[in-house]
Amino acid sequence: MKRISVDIGGTFTDCFFAWNEHYIESKALTTHHNLALGFNSALENACSLAGLSRKDGLREVDSVRYATTLGTNALIEAKGPRVGAIVTHGFDDTIHISRSKGYGAGLDPQKQGDMADAERPTPLVPRNLVRAVKERVDSVGDVLVAV
């Protein structure tokens, strides 16, 4: 298996290569003005450590996985653009109702035992920006009702 995983964080962009039996980690500074620059720099470093040109690495790779902690942090800190959510019809209020798992993790056992009085965090997506669509997917990912 030849896999490349890249995560763009607030300070560093991390690249992890799983190249057959070899595992290689590399870092580059995150370039906030153009995230592609840090992504490509981390990728170039990893390819170099693997003894590959970037062109050969991309030609031979089975999959590239991309994540952005930077985006997740912006969402959690409400510092990015407004976001909405598309949910399955009938689950419109799930984000806002939440369950104790949504806001009880990290509380001491006494407070976890009194979730009815717990203060719920502000939802990441405001209720007026949640839209429901009629669709269904079963437990193994087969589409039962298409969007």
C-alpha cells in the first residue's frame, strides 16, 4: 500500500507516507496565505526522504488523504465563515438537542450524573442554517433513498 496523508495545522503542515513497508514523517511550516505551498513543501520533504521525486510519488500513490486541523479550529473558534449543515430528514434538531456525550465529556463524575442541569455549549451550526434532505443510507453505506 502506498498512501500519503497530509494535515494542515495552525503552525505546521504534517505529511505521513506509508510506502509499502516504509513509514516516513515530514513537516513544513503552514503557509496561511496559500495553504498549497505548505502542503507541497511537506509532500516534497516526504518524497525526498523516501528517495522519490514528487512526480514519481504522485504517479505511484494509491491514495492521498487530506485533513485540515486549521479548518476544524476555525470552525470550533467561530473564526471562519458561517457554515451550514445538511442532515437527513427527521434529524434536523439532532445538533441542537445533542446528547450528554456532546457536552458531558471531560466533566467530573458528579456533573456527568446531573446532565439535566448541565450548560450546553453553543452549537457549531446555528439552527437556521441546518437543512434536511430526504435520503437514507443503511448501516453498511448502501444508498436506500438517493438525495
